[in-house]
Amino acid sequence: MSIGLVLDSSALLLHLRLERVSIGELISEVIDGDQLVGVPALAVVDVWSDLGNADVTRLERMLTWDDSGVVILPLTGDCLLDVHGTLPSVKGGQGVAHAVVEARRYGCLLATDRPGDIGDAMDPDDLIELS
């Protein structure tokens, strides 16, 4: 599995709410490059309470559509320990920590709408701040 980009909770929320064209374009570029976009499971959990009905429908379609180019990155046992170790370095909570861990694991960029949430857990050059 070739992950070209990881979305944190804020980027996922923008994508589901269709608030910015830039996130959709970024996802399309990654998919056109024959790579996948990874969404950490804890990022999904983070945003559920902020979603309206239409957003939940889009999330369900994203989670169940095999050819979407977006994959959910599971929280495995070894990943869980990494998330726990990363939490003190981030300001954005568990979903953000999971996103940082996965971006590091796959050696790819992390998309965010809230770079301050990343804290000092990643080099700023490894972030894509959505506009």
C-alpha cells in the first residue's frame, strides 16, 4: 500500500463538509499519482461529533467505497504505543497524534487546516497547510 498523504482531523473535516476546494484537489493529485490518501481511524472518531447528516453520509460513502483512493489507517497495537508516545508533542488530541504517527510511518506529507495542532511533533516542511 503506497500512502502519499495523510489527513489529520481538521483536513478530514474540511473534506467531509466540502468547505474548501483545495483539499479535494490535493486528494485528486495524490490519487492521480497512483498513491492512496490515508485517514487515521482516530481522526474519524475525532470528527464524528462535529458532522451533520450530509457529512455522515459522505463519511459512510468514503469508508465503504472500495475505489475511492482513500483508506482508513487502523489503530494497531504497535501504533497505539506510538500514538501514546506522540500525544505529549501535539496540541490537537488523539486524532492528530495518530495522523502524525501514520505520516511518519509512511514517510509522506500530512495535510492539516490547523498546523498549530501538530505542535513540534513534525517538521513544518512535512506539513501541507490547507488554504
